Amino acid sequence: MTEPVKYVLDESRLPKSWYNLMADLPSPPPPVLHPATKKPVGPDDLAPLFPTALILQEVSTEREIEIPEPVREVYRQWRPTPLFRARRLEKALGTPARIYYKYEGVSPVGSHKPNTAVAQAFYNREAGVKKLTTETGAGQWGSALAMAGAFFGLEVKVFMVRVSYNQKPYRRALMESFGAKCVPSPSPETNSGRAIWEKNPEHPGSLGIAISEAVEVAATNDDTKYSLGSVLNHVLMHQTVLGQEAMAQMEMAGDWPDIVVGCTGGGSNFAGLAFPFIGAQLRGGKKVRVIAVEPAACPSLTRGKYAYDYGDTAHLTPLVKMHTLGSTFVPPPFHAGGLRYHGMAPLVSHCQELGLIESRAYTQTEVFAAGLQFARAEGIVPAPEANHAVKGAIDEALRCKLEGTARTILFNLCGHGHFDMQAYMDYFAGRLTDQRYDEKELAMALAGLPSVPA
Amino acid sequence: MTEPVKYVLDESRLPKSWYNLMADLPSPPPPVLHPATKKPVGPDDLAPLFPTALILQEVSTEREIEIPEPVREVYRQWRPTPLFRARRLEKALGTPARIYYKYEGVSPVGSHKPNTAVAQAFYNREAGVKKLTTETGAGQWGSALAMAGAFFGLEVKVFMVRVSYNQKPYRRALMESFGAKCVPSPSPETNSGRAIWEKNPEHPGSLGIAISEAVEVAATNDDTKYSLGSVLNHVLMHQTVLGQEAMAQMEMAGDWPDIVVGCTGGGSNFAGLAFPFIGAQLRGGKKVRVIAVEPAACPSLTRGKYAYDYGDTAHLTPLVKMHTLGSTFVPPPFHAGGLRYHGMAPLVSHCQELGLIESRAYTQTEVFAAGLQFARAEGIVPAPEANHAVKGAIDEALRCKLEGTARTILFNLCGHGHFDMQAYMDYFAGRLTDQRYDEKELAMALAGLPSVPA
């Protein structure tokens, strides 16, 4: 009998509730502030953007929030997702470490994003909403929401950062396959977009601008709400299905992680894996080292300031306290489009302040090299975002080799790279560079952070 | 409790053997003939191309052939694959039919092809082979063999039909991610390729030419063997893991198909699903209607001649009796590259002659429309090849609606379309045409079939 490589949970073990880290934190994160009054926001302030159920989840301190059965029914199509032991990678590295990875690439759109897209579409449908707007960079989030919209009969409009709209036509085609409408941003369709578009119709756009456009459309149309793919508390919470499953699967393997690794852009896949482990630790369980890995070209956790900032460029969103590079910061080009956001989820930021997680940054050429080593050993070509987690896990495994210590490492392989082969082609052709951000621009963006009364 | 949408087999139920339809057929298929002598080939004739173990499998009449443990260990990474009940599609169609699909897109390269690639790489490694050559059209097969080669430490050289090499750089990048070498065919690297390449270095190529090149390299290098992704008996047999799993999953669902549907190019994914069901029927089990769906632009089963023909353009391969459009037939352009082969697997052809299967052909615009209807209901965007099976299943479900009959339909969703989004973009843009082949060219190709002594 060979050793197991895969741990599969029976469908009956699909989590029945999402896990809310707020219940176990020693202190709550700072309040969200209204952009005009700079006073804490109330549910009414958020009502134009989100249905009540999601607003309540955003501020809930209940440990467990029940997953509605129609959401679980959709989840069941690909959940519980497999947990793999990376035995061939361990052998290739010659490490005594045991490396496990949770694999979210088995979802129909190839990433973890449907975990929250399906939940958000459900609650909006229940609230009588007809249309959803959102933004997308590389397109993982947009395609997940497009699929969820098709399932629940909602129209979906996606503002796609123009440079990605032009460079990633296949992600756009995927969204359109599900019947969603995809608009290059900045667009003439909104006030915030038009102001930029009129000066330069070929403006490359940014996530911050696209968020402004999507928020504006939702705020000004009664039948339309806004949907966000990361950063917010309820979004991170929806992702905890994956971490809860991973805990059950680690038990099945008779093992438990010493180290948990995830990549961070807005923070949702990282939180989805890490929060259940952090919560268990806070409730007296085993101490786990949790490592957030981010791109060196957009290093909010390792180089950003922990401060109140806007989520978007036009400053339509509330102010949240987070590790931020400043809402005007524009990172240099790199391929992990899902990690190109100026801020970090407030809850992830708060965890770092509390010393519950550590963070590190890698350049893109080193993460692609790690991703290819993984692909040749394990057969799965990771998304560029996921390569950051792969690199973090491999580095820890190599440290084990150096120290002769057999630690258990668990990381989240949040998606496959089938839509990102251009990035691999660029890597093979030597066209990937490790361009650094401009220190002066970062300093300026940070100097422009809004002032908030103490 | 909601109704199940997914049937998952425990890892312990991964098949222990491949199923060989030869054991249950009422008569054997006609013998394979040597291209020069036109006498039946013996194992020695095939030895330059294949390792002994695979040659023995090719001619075996044993019902079950044990799957080696190292092959099962790799299979276990993604097998058993899920069987889904397409409840949302049923609802969208308003059909009383129960529609099930076996989903092979969960393999690391997104198709069923690794089922045989892994087995072939294993047997070649065991035989001391260092290098494998093969051909690929759209790239599903090439990427599967590239991955399997990486797992078993074999160098892989893929002759890729030039038009696909240029139009599908992402499949090529996937092969290169696994360390394989990809060569546009016709190439100057072989005698058969050079003869064409010298006249036109930009010749678009064909599967027939690429096979000639790959066979030539294997035949003329001691450390190199040839690997084929479809058509041959042993390749079809390796795919029966999926049909055997589907049988167990249908039992788990408390149901059994009245109709089994698969798409056919060379025949391997179709045979993988259908042969175990046909075998059970031949041994006295329930009668099942089995439908092979092929592209109207390359209709070997519905318009080809059942005759001896070569597998390649340069006539280096043995002669096999099959439904063929003639080895010189060039189909008009269409997107399902995996179905652009002039011949059909001899065993599938023989089944049609015996009345065990029926066949039908669809045009590409109608199969893309069916694929999109499926995607919006089920979330999975199928590969263009798989869209043919989707269309076949939907048509049967609509017939059930018309007749008011609740039949059970099972089809094979042999792969996802994440690498094929250009085809969907072309469809959305109205650029997909249903170009017919030229009847005169088909007649000429058929007139040129080799004469074989009775």
C-alpha cells in the first residue's frame, strides 16, 4: 500500500457555518469610518451598497454564521476541495518537511473566489436585487461573480481594469460565457470613470478606479448592489470554508501544521485558510506560525503604513484602518493581478498588529521559478498569485532541510494558472522583470493619507 | 436535505484494472497489417515504436489488465473523478430526463488524456526508454504526456501541428512548463517533415504529418519510443478507468443510463466511458443506447468508409481497418482540434459495424450554443471537443421532454475549455462558421485508400 497523497472529505463534512474570527480576537479592529463625517459608519450608511444580511455579517461577532442551504448546494458541486500531500515536491526538494496544500483550483472557474461570490449572489437575490456591479483586475473575481450571477438569475456588470481587459481577453470571454457584461475601466459610464476617461480614453486603469465606478453605479441605482471580492470582513469569512475543511483534512492525515502559508492581495484566500487555525490557537489550541506572502512590487503588509485609508481612488468608499501603500499608489507592472491592491484587509492587518501573523515579500521572477518547480513535481501549474504561497512554502521546507527538522507546512494553492500562461511565456522568454516601485511615489502616496481625528 | 448533485467514490474504489472490451466482443476486429507486406503485423514489427508491455496490451484478449501501483498512485491525485447530476441544466431545459456527466476536467491538465499518458510514461520508463515523441493538435494530449514525462523522468518531444503551434501558444507554454520540447510540424528535423517543410516553411501542418514525424524519430533512435494519445487499443483501454468509475457512481445514484454519449475524434474518451457499459451489456446486462458524436466537418463515423487505411500522411504506420475519410483528407477549419483526425479507432469502428453504437454529426456553431447553455447552468465551460457530447446529451434530453419520457442520460465531459477561450470569443463575435468539407476532396481521399488483398 502506497502512502496517501490526497485527503478527501465526504460531502457530509462540508462546513455548515462560516467561521468568524471576530469572536475570538483579544480586541476588535478599529471601526470603519464614514468618508465625509469620519465618524463610525452604521448599517444605514452601507445599505445602498449591500443587502442587510451581508451588512449584519460584516459587523457580526458571532463565532459561527450558518451557511444557507442553497449556498451549500452550489458549494457541493466542487467542495469539499481536496487537500494534497506534496510527496513528489518533498522528494524533489530533499526536505524532511511534510508539505500539504489545499487546492481551490477545482472550482469551475479555477480559484477560491466562488466561495464568496455564490454567497453574495444568494443574499442579493434573496433581498430582491436584480443587478450586481463589481470590479476585477486579472479577472478571477469577475468570472466567479459572473458564474454566481448566472446561477441565481442576477445581471452582473464587471468593471475590468483596462490594461487587463486588453491583455487578458480570455478571462473576459469567461465572464461573457456566463452572460455577464464586462466594461473596460475607466469608462464613460460613470462620473468617476468619465473624469479620467475624458482626459485619456486609453487610460490603463487601476483597481481603485474600477471600484469607484462599480460603487457609483450601485449607489445610484435602486435595483443594483455592489459586490466586493476581498478585503471586507464578510468576504474573508465566506472563505473560511476552505480553512475549516483543511483542519478536518489535517486531522484525517493525523498531522497538524507548524506553519500555514498563504498569498495576500486583499487578503481573502489567506484569511480563508489561516483564520480557522488562528482562531483554534486563540481558543487554546496549538500555536501555529502563520505567514502572509505578498509581492515585493506591492508590499502593503511589509512596507505599508497601518492607517485609515480609502478603498478606492475616487474616495467613495468608507475609511478603513489597514496596512496601505496609499490609495494613489500605482504598483509597477507584474503578473499577479490579483495581488495589485494598495491596501490589505482590515482584519488581516489587525492580526499582524496583534502579532498573530508574520509577512514577507518576494519578487515575481523568484515566485515563477518556485511555481515551475511545483508544476514539474505536482502536475498543477499555479496561478501567478498562488506562486507566492508556493515560494513561501518551499523556502520553509528548505529551511527544514538546512536545520534537519521535520516540520509540517500547509499552504493554500488558491487557483490554477490555466488563464495565466502568457505570464509563464514571458518568464520563459526572459521578459519578466523585478521592477521595484518608486520610493518617492510611495512616500508621496503615504503622505497623502487622509487625516482622521483620534 | 437537498438532492445530491455529485457522486464521489472513495479512493479505495479507484479501479484496480483496465477493462478490455476485446474479451467480450462477439468477433475480433480485423487484423492490423504491415504497411509494406500488407500481412498481419507481429509484436516485432511494433517493437521500434512501443515497449513490450504496451504491445502485449494492444493485442491482449484478457478482460482485465492490472493497473501498476505507481500508475494508480499518480491517478489518485485526481481520481476517482466526480460524476455530477446536471440538475440546473435539467431545470433550464425543462426536461423529465435525468442528466449525469462524468467530469475529467479535474485532472491537472484539464482533460482525460493523463489516464493513458501516465500509463504509457510508466511502461516506457520501466523498459529503460529515455525519450518519448508524440504529436499533438490542440495540445491536450501533448500537455498530458509532458506532465507524465516530468513525473517519470522522461524527455518528451512534441510535434505540434504548426497552425495550432501558432494559434495556441498557451497550450505550448503548458507543455514547456513541464519541461517538454515543442516543435512546430512539419519541421526540418525529420525526413518526412523536411520534404514538406522545404517546399513551404509555413505549411500549416496536420495531425497526419505530425504523427509521421514523431514515428520517424522514434523508429530511428534506440533510446526513443513513440506515444499515441488515441486510436490504439491500449490507449482506449487505459481510458476505461473513467467508465468503470462511472458505473460505480451510477450505482451509487441508484440509477443506470438508458443512453451514453461521448464525443469522438480518435475515440479514446468515448471508448473510456462507453466500453465498460457495452461490455456489461454483452455479458447480459441492461441494454444501453450508445451515441458517438462527431464534428460535421470531420465525420469519419457518419460519412467515412470502413476500410484499411494508414494512420499518418507519410504512410509509416501500419494499416488498420477503421472508418476513415482517407489519410489525405484535410478537414476545413474548426475549433475542436482534438476531433480533427481522418480516422476512427479500429475498436470503435468495429463496434459501429457490430451495431453496438450509433453515431451522429453536429456543426460547430450548434455545439458552441449547447456548450454555453451548459456553462450558464452548471458553471463549467466545456472544451470545444466536449461541447459535442453536451449537444448530444441536450438533444436526447429535449427528445425526452417532447415524448414525456424520463430517460437517464450519461455523457462524458472530457475536459474544460479554459485553454480554448479564443474559440468562445470567435463564437461571440460571430466569426465561427460551419464550413463544410469539399465533397470532391472527400471522394478523392477515399478513392486513394490503399488496396489490401482480401
